[in-house]
Amino acid sequence: MSDLTYISNTQIKNYASIEDLKVAIIKTLARWFPNHYVFNEHALESWFKTDATNVDILYGNTFQFELSVYGENVYNLVMFAIGRYRRHGSSCDFFERVLDCLEYQLGQPDIEFDTMQTARTNKQQDEQTYYPETSLWPIHSINESPLPIAGAIAETVVYDEAEDAESLEDSDDDDESDDEDSDDESSDDDDEDEDELIMSMPLSHMNDTQIEKYVELCGRCPRDECEEWEMMYTGGDILRYSYCKFIQWGIEDQTVSNVTITRAIFNETTFTNYVFDNVTFDECVFMDVILNKTTFKNSKFIECVLDSSMVPDKSCEVVNYIDDDDHIHITYY
């Protein structure tokens, strides 16, 4: 059985029955993650009840949800991730956002948010409406004067030029630090949006970088997804190399860098004016290939099938594993 990482739990109210809530949950997940969930007339059959604990479980490749009765018309929803994850890693952050958005959607059954990002945006807008940050700021009337009123004892401040210059420098440093923090926050938001896009996009539309990120977010080796990624190259633009078969084709004028290519098959393929730079080939097959002005540099070949025509650059690494009691790891150039 796969390891589980606890993400969080929440209480859901105002559903007449637990069956209604189960339907609402899987309907939402199918809308946001169509690669993982399907909503149809058999939606309730996706849930499995454990007799011992009276908990309903919704299994999945990436998430696992457990639902139980907490009180009268109140239900406890617990979320787990399939696999082991660092508590404060980017994957757990993403999973927590999934539960936050799901909780928000379930709290508004009359509104169907098409995507998780839409739900998240509306949730943030609601939070700003009910808990505006500006509520903490002091409010001044236009009739209020910042100057001391007549008769008040005013404090006299004598400025030291050296101290004042140092204070200004410190202020500039603080401003620069604030700008860096703002840039970091903006970058984090962009990463979160990218993660949500990748987890919700059709598998067959993914390129190599997106597949690599998808596997990282899932935290496990892909299983059923491989069938969606597999394709036969028939000419034209190359969407991805991973899980693609290039048989009796000539491909040319490409530079491929900083990516992992998994289980690609190159059979009687002619590469012309190709550069592979810092590419990891994982379980790929190169048979009867022809290399015309093609170079492989700073790349790694892991458990690949390489025929005699494949002579990697000295900067490349070829790695094979021997499956025996000693688990010998062989590396050669």
C-alpha cells in the first residue's frame, strides 16, 4: 500500500446528507482535475466505506479523501497525498491549496467554479472584502491636522547630519529588501499558478518540461499517465520527446536543453544539426540512428539502449544498474 502524507482537514456544513456531499466533492474534482476523476451517474460508487471506522474514502493517484459524519449536518473531510512529502515543500503547499479551494467551492454549492484557479481568485476577493488589510490602518479625517494644536508643547528635534545620512542609507536598504521580498512573493504566486495549470491540463497536451513537473508534483512514478503521453511521431512540430516513438524519420535544426526525456524510442532516426545540452535520457532507445552534425554534451543516459552509432561526448555520463544482491551501480563515459 502506498504511503500517505496527511495534508489537512476541514468541516463542511449545510449538506442534507453525506451522499449529497460525496457527489459534490467528486463533481468538483472531476471539473478541476479531469485526468484523475470522472463524474457520471456512478459517482457515488467511487467512494468506499470502511466498516470498522465508518469512514468513506475516495481513492486517487495523487490525492486521497476521507469523509465522515462530525455532527448534525456537519461532516469532517480529511485530505492525504499519495506518497511521502516534506511538510513544508512546494508539493504540500499545492495540496493545501487544493483543499482550501475545495472547501470554498463546497461552501457555495450554487456556484460552480470551472477551475481551481477561479475558485482561488474568488476566495481571495472574498477575504479582502471581509478582512481588508486596510482595516488595520489609522483613519484620519480631512479636518484633522498633523501639526500640534495651539498651546501644546511641541518636541524640538535636533538632527545630526551623520546620523541622518546613516538613517537614509538604512531606509534605502529596507526599501531594497522590501522590493526583493515583493519579487519573491510574485515569483511564488507565479509558481503556484503554474503548478495548478499543470495538474489540471490534459496529459496528452504536455511537453517534456510539464511532464517532468507533473511527476515532481505527484511525488511518485507515473502509471496510467504513461498511456496518455505515448504517441507516434508523424512529422511536423515536436510536442515532446518523452514517451514518443520516432521511427524512420529525419528530424533537424533543434536545440534541446535542460530537460529530462523519458522512454523515447529513436529507431532508424536521422538527426541533422541537433544539439542536446544538459539533457537526461531516462530508459530511452537509440537504434540504427544517424547523426549528422549532432552533438550530445553535459548529458546523462540512464538505463538506455545505445547502439554503436551513439558515441556521447566525454562530458556525458552513461549509467546502468545491475539488479543483483549487491545492487552494483556502474558508471562509464
